[in-house]
Amino acid sequence: MAENIGTGRVRVEWNGVAIDTAAHQGAARGLGLGAEHVRGVSVDRAPLDTAALRNSATASVDAESLTAAVSYDTPYAARQHEELDYHHRTGGPKYLESALASERDVVARLVQAQIRKALGL
């Protein structure tokens, strides 16, 4: 699109699809970094007995839908997370929930940084 401004000309080219694609890819990378960060913080907060619970933690990202997840894959993970009356020498309940709550701003900054990087800002 060209437009006359006074005696000069200005040419503006909009690459909306390329910008959208780059921003989406950056957001997916940021979500991956954020999920890994939350996974690490939650692992440090999880109860420690045999380390099976902590070792089962995984972070995943669905880049298409821009969703991320952190999960624990032991038969007792949910019970350990929810049971407030269990007492452990190391770690405790709500290890994943509390990690997500405390690290929310860090995750947002990681996503923002990756979008900016993808856009060359």
C-alpha cells in the first residue's frame, strides 16, 4: 500500500500472517519454558520418599492450542497432592498448585520474552 504524504511517499507492507506465525511459535516456546520452570519448582516441593513421585514429573506443550501442562505419573500423585494431613520430612501437599501460583509471573515473563524474541523486538 502506498500513500502520498505531502511531497513524499510512504510504503507500508503488512506481513500479518508471518507476524502471527512468529508470535504463535514464540508463545509456544515460552509456554514450554514456563511449564519446565513450574515442573522444576513443583518437584522441589513434592514429598520425597523414594523419589518416584518427583521423577515422574513431566512438562508438555500443545503448540497448536497454546496450552501447557505439568503432570505427575504415579498412582499416588493426586492423593499426595491433595492430602493435607500427610506429614513428610521433605516436601508436602499442594506442591504443583503452589508452584503454579507462586511462579505465575515468571511464566508470563518467559512467554513474553519468547514472543518478543520471535518478533525480533
